Amino acid sequence: MVTERHVELRSLWALALLAAVALVYWPGLAGGFAFDDYHTIVDNVALAGAGSSLSSWCDAAMSGLGTGPLARPLAMLSFAFNYTLNGLDPWRFKLTNLFIHALNAVLVWALVARLATALAPRATAASAWVVAALWALHPVNLTSVLYVVQRMTSLSATFVLLTLLVYTRARQRQLRGEPVARGWPIACAALALLALLSKETALALLFYLVLIEAWVIRAPRAALSQMSRRLLGMAAVAVVAAALWYFLHGVLPGYGGREFTLAERLWSEARVMFMYLRLLLVPTPGAFTLFHDDFVLSRGWLSPPTTALAVLALLALAVLAHARRRSHAALAFGWAWFVLGHLFEGSVVPLELMHEHRNYLPGLGVMLAVTLTLADSATASRWRVPGAFMAMLVLAAVTWSRATLWASPSLLVESELRHHPASPRLWYEAGRLRIADANGDAKRYAAGIAALEQAARLATNKTLPLSALLRTAIERDDEVTIARLLPVIVAEPRESVGEDIFRELVICQGYGRCRHDTASVQRLANAVLARPGLTVDTRQRVLEWLAVFYARVLGDPAAAITILEDLVAARPHSAGLKTRLAEAYASAGQADRAAAVARDVRASLPWSSRFTQRDLRIRLARLAPDSRHD
């Protein structure tokens, strides 16, 4: 029976947990935006326009189409609310992230309290609080709080944890013969959908439910209601079907733009798993970084030799966890939670190899396994309290020290660069920040250029550093450097490098973000188009952006129309190209012709474009006054 005293104690422990989380993360709230924050939030015009109408909120929700297959509309809406209330104030964005993380810490405490008894019979009520505190204070979760865009990860985790809590509570009450609200399966389905609309990694929820059912509930099949079995079965079928579709249409084509194959990624991820374990169990400050692009790719079983060891170790641990699932239930459960939680981002999906935020929920399995196993051990009883206190203190200190670095983007990058000197992304960020902060300091400017050149030497895909070097040379009207860079860009083995840099230059100059240097842009376009063996698709994309350059930068819509009419003739079913052509007609004063093309494009769009192509529909509505944007 829960007494008033118990409620008071729980409230005090909850406040202590929240206070500890706020304390260690508070210094980092003062920092600015970072890397993908700019593309997803800062430069996202749909977020800036949210609030004027229901349609504008829909535009903001679906403006994350480049972030994942489902566009993560719930997370994007949360960014839009921040933008509407406080503008582009990174402090408020990060404060929202901190609130979500603190809420998740309480949810983790509540969930582990329901799991602990079945996994570790000797564990005390305080063990669940310790697991939550270790998880909430661990530095591996810092990027999910202070890296604003990773709210997608923490917000999705909120709804995953709520789903698991509702499910576990209902199932445990069923087994005890207590009444359960009839709508709990529907509540679980609704919360799971919200998790999925925040980030697709919520698919791991199905694995977590199976683990809880098998290791915690441990009920005979007959004890699971018919409705529950149907919902779980339907969810499993839906996940398998979606995974198969995504593998064929999203996974395999995605490797065309990566520096590794599917097989190489799978080999590498075996080693990545142990790198994650090292970060979780031995959290030394220098090991953490925003970018882990210095991680050496595995090319096969023995390249490097640790690949085979990692694969065999994963298999051995899986067999051992299964064999000891009854005698060491918490250890086996936590290991399974950790591995299964990484299946989405750590297997076939063509993402970058390693990011710390991917451990946000999977890492909970490690905290749970270690804490509950020690709590269940009679030999470790005298060390439980001081050990837990020391572990929390160490984790809090490392997280706090990292948070203080996040208060200054330059300080953060320079610090991480000392520990990860082979990271091309860190060299790129260092170069960009040094140049931005130079303010006439020739020495700092030269250091920035040197950093960008080092990034170009280290990077497999040199688009970012070469683009930054070229833009910087254009800003300073440095003809010598421009002439040196153009052949280097075109000579890159990846033909997409020249295309991407040209597109960025057109956007930069077309929207007034950098100094106009039309001669350099035209020279780059000519050099890219003259590249031997240029594919047809790349040539067409370069010509499309050349037409945009003529229309927006040079003010020559007639030249743009000539290029676009030829491209449309070659690809008559391309809605994007026809919309560009309509915009060129409008720029040339041919409003009727532009409206006619816009209406034709709009009529050809599928119904799903109301969600997946909202930006295109907005552009069409501007061109045809009688067109309506949904």
C-alpha cells in the first residue's frame, strides 16, 4: 500500500533527479546552433512562416522531408513552436530539449521500477532511481540535449517510454487479475504512432515490447488477450512490410552517395557497437565528440583485424546472454535491449557509421544491466551505495565539463579537435569558425584556411571543405585561389562534388547570402559540364541550376527558358523541371504561360503531394492565382 510518506519520498527523489539533470546541462544552454541545426531549423523558411494559418503549420510539419522517410512532423512542429514563440533563440530551443530529457529521466525511473522485480529479485526500490540517474547524467546523451536537432531522438524516446509504461502496467495488472482500462491497446498504438512521427527509430519499440513480454511479463500465451495478440501481430506485419519496402526503395539506392558499401557498413557496425560500449562503460572526456568520422571503415573480415573479433564477440555474447537469461536475467535483458535498440540505425540503413545520440534509449540497456546485476548480487552489497554515488558523480562531472564546452562553438570544436585530429568534419568546422571570427586578424584567417585545406585532405567526400574554400576566395576576390581551386574541384573522382558546389554557389548568390561573382560561377559551370564521362543525370541537374543562375542572379530569364525548355523536352514528366520553367516564364513577364504550366503540373501531382511536396505546391500556387495550396 502506497502511503503519503512514500509519495513524499518519491517526490523528493524525483526533484533530486530533475535538479541534477538541470545542473549538469545548464552551462551548455548558452551555446549556439550546430551543423545540421542550420539546415533543419535556422535556414528552414517553413518554420519562420508557421503560425499564420493551419496550412503554414502543415508546411512546417512536413518541412523535414530530408530528415527521414516520414519527415518527422511532430519533431518539426515542436521546432516551429519554439520559432514562433521565441524566434531563433538557441537558448530556448535547448531549454526545451533539456525539459524533454528531464521528463524522460522520470519516465525511465518509472519504467525500470516496473521491470526491476522480475529481472533482479534482490534489487531495492532505489535501484530504479539509480538506473535513471546514471542514464540521465551520462555524457553519451549530451548531444540529444544540446545538439538542438536531436530533439527528434529524445522526443521520440518520450513516446516510446510512455508506450512501454502503459503496456507494462496493463499487462502486469492483467496477470494479477486486476481491472484494466479496455482502451489500453489503443492508447499504446496512439503513443507508438506519435513516437514514429518524431523519429523512425521508434520502430525499436516492437523489440522492446517483445523483450518485456518474454523476460518481465513471462505469461503463457493464453494470458495475452485476443485483442493484444492481434495488435502485436498487425504491428509486426506492418514493420516487416515497411522494412522490406524501405530496403528496396530507400536503403539500396542510398548507398550510391556513400563512401562505403552495404557489406562494409555491416562489418564496421560490429566494431561500432563495442566503441559504444566503451563510451558507456568507460566515459573518458576525450572520447566524446560531435563527429566520429575518424572511425576507420572495415573493408572485410580482417581489414582491420578487429572486425572479425568484434563479429565473433557479438555472436558469443548473444549466445551467453541466451544461456544465462534465467540466472542473470538483468544482464541478458540489458544486453538484448542495447543490441536490438541499434538494429535500425546500426544495420543496413545507409547512415553515417557512428553518432553518440544513437545510444539514447539503447544505452539504457547497459545502465540497467550493470546496476540491477550488482543490486542483485549479495557479494556486492557493501559497495552498492558508495559505488552508485561515485558513478553518478563521475558521469555528472564529465557531462558538466562537456556542457561548458558546448557554451562556445569555437571552444568546443578546438577542444574536440585535439582529441580527434583525423576528423575532417572537425577540421571543416574549425576552419569555418576561425574565418568567421577572424575580424581582420590575418593570422586567425590563415589558420582557418589551413584547417579547411586539412579537411579537404582528410575527407573522402570533399564537397564541404572545397565549397567553403571557394566561397571564401570569392568573398575576398582572390582570383589566384579561385583559379587554383576550380580544376581541383572538377578533378575530384566523385562527379557529385562539382555539381554540389555549383548548386551551393548559385543558392548563395541567388539569395544574396554572399558576394556576387558571376564570372567564377560560370567558369565552374563550364568546367563541370566539360568533365569527361559526365553522366546524363548530373549534366541535367547542373543545367537546371545554371538556368536558375541565369534567371535569379544574372536577370536573364530568356536564357533560363531556353535551357529549361530543352530539359523539359528530355524529361516531360518531371514536375520539378516544369515548375522551374513556369517560374522562368513568370520572371520573363509571361504570366499566362506560367500559370498554364503551373496548372498542368498541379493536375499531374498525386494526392500524397499534399503531404510530401508541400513546397512545390506553394510555388505552383504563387504562379497560378486560381490554384489553391492545401
